[in-house]
Amino acid sequence: MAINFIISRFVRNYDDVSNKKVREAYGLLSGIVGIIVNLILFTVELFIGLFINSIAVTADAFHNLADVTASLITIVGFKLSNKPADKEHPFGHGRVEYIAAMLVSALILIVGLEFIKSSVTRILHPEEVKFSTVSFIIMVIAIPLKIWLGCFNKTLGKKISSSTLKAAGADALNDVAILSGVLLSLIVSLFIHISIDGYVGIIVALFIIFSGYELIKETLNPLLGEAPDPAFVKELVSLILKYDYINGVHDIVIHNYGPGRCMASLHAEVPGNVSIMKIHDVIDTAEKEISEKLNMFLVIHMDPVCFDSEEVIETRKEIVKVIKSFPMIESIHDFRIVGEGENKTLVFDAVLNMDYKISSQDEVNLRADLDKSIKVLHPNYNTVITLDYNYSPL
């Protein structure tokens, strides 16, 4: 309730999450709140860490300082990612948000590695940790603050589908475990005189490194070109198939140019006996309407297919049965028969499962095996088989 109240107070038109300005406002709000909370925790924990001579507390204090820097980078990242498209970047600057997250990840990893070094030094040269009731109470207060910050960032991240803000939320919730470990070290110091501070410091550092690793993985995937969200692909296909004359869709390729910014291209199977001008009008309308509805840039290539030939229909059914004996093939498309009399050729694309890694020679062998299986049914047919991959699985 409090989180939604803050959003409604500081983000104008907060429900219009597809608006770039609204998205930027969410990023700015997350960054400012993160700076305030983490600066408070950094100041408090640094004072406590120095006062009670605890490397674990000091480690988490500087982790909070790293989070302040991360919040600043997040703000700058959202600002730059909202820059309009230009000649050098015709699809905008949306990927800057991913780059900003990568910088945050690197910063977190550096802090984690540095405190592993400090913790090992403390294990080799242990020093007494002084328990302080005031320090203990302040650390207990820090835990709900981090829980709230984590939930805050995760809520904002879900509202605008931002992997960066979701990762920031997860990082803050990881800090809860870190603070709990620090509290354990303080409690243990009351009952035994064996210093476990260095060991707890290593645990703290490992949590920091793990947070950095998770954030890198979250932001590196879209930069490398990850598979699109199956739900998005399903919605895209569902919308396209509602248009007249479009009977099938394949070869869907979706490029991510930043959150809320993508380009898609696909092939639509249309009847080959309908006027090309009529089909073109349908395709043109589909491109414009779907691009606006899904906030994307869509390009549709039309593939004319014969739907009224009994020979084509029956032969296609037979080929579909043939490919069931080839587990690496998911489906076929662009099926047609060319030629006359006995000189006929079956032409189609076979879609390979991405889980099967085959070499160029394997592809040659697969085509030969398919041709052999088809000739058992139709010895007079030649084949032209194109092997394809499903880049956007449902």
C-alpha cells in the first residue's frame, strides 16, 4: 500500500507504463529512494563497524555505498536510454539500460572480491569484536529497511518490466541475509571469545559476489540476444492469425533494442490464388495495427501457399508423418509442389529443434535421409529441403 502511494505521488500517469517518460520516472524514483536508504545504512554501518572493530559490518557498509553508486548509474542509465533515435542509433538507445546494469554488476563484484581479501586477512589475524547494544538495535532496524527497499524495487520492476530494477530488488533482499549473518556474529561474541568475524565476512562477500553474478546474467542475456518471451510470441502469432487470408506464421525473429523497444520480422502464409494487391493491403494493415498494439516495429513477409490443391494437401500430410521419425525436426512450412507430370519437386523448409546441435555435414546427411524417406512414398519426386531453426519458440 505504501509503495503504491509513493508511486502515485511521484510518478505522473503511473499506469501508462508503455510511455517512455513514465518509465524514466519509475527509474528515477527507484534511484532516488535507493540513494536515500543506502546512504543512511552506509553511514550507520560504517560508524558501527569502526566502533566495534567488525570487518563484516564494515564490509556491508561499503556494500551499501556500492548500492548508492548503483542507484546513480541506474538514474543515468534510464535517462540515456530514453534519448530519441538518431542516425547512428535508428532504434533508439534503450540498451543503455542494460549497459548501466552491467556497470552496477561489475561494481558489486569488485566490492565482493575486495572484502573476501579483507575477510581472509581477518581470519589469519583475528581481532576481538566488541558487542554494543546500540549497534545491535541499529542493525536490527536495518533489516526491515532492506526488506522494504527490496520489495519497493521489485514492485517497480514488475510494473515496468525492468530486469534492472528487479535485480536491484533481489540484491536488497540478499542484504537481509547478509545482515542476519552479521547479527549472528555479534550474538556469538557475547558467549564465546572465538572470533568468527572473518568467516562471516567471507559469507557476506560471497553474497555480494552472487548478487553481482545474478545481475550480470540478468542483463547480459538480452545484450547477447536471448530468446523472446514465449507469452509475447504467442500473443503476436494470435493477433496475426486473426487477419483475413493469413493461414500460418513462421520464421519469427525478434530483436531486443531495450526494454519496451523491439523489432520483429516474420513470414505469413497466404493463399497463392488471391490478388497480390488485396494480400498486400491486409499485410500492411496488420503491420501497422500490431506494431501500435504491442509497441514494436513489425515487418511481415508474405509466403504464397497453395491451399486448394488435393495433391499438395495429401502430400503434405504424408510428409508430416515422415518427419515424426526425425526427432530433431519440429515442423515444416512453405510446402509446395513445383513442376508437371513426372518431373515434380517437393520444396519445403524443415524447422530444427534448437536443442539439437548438428554440424554442416549432419545437415547434408539429414537432407539425404529425408529425401530417401520421401522417395519410399513418392519415388518420382525430387526434393529441395531447407533446414531452418525456430528462433522464437512458443
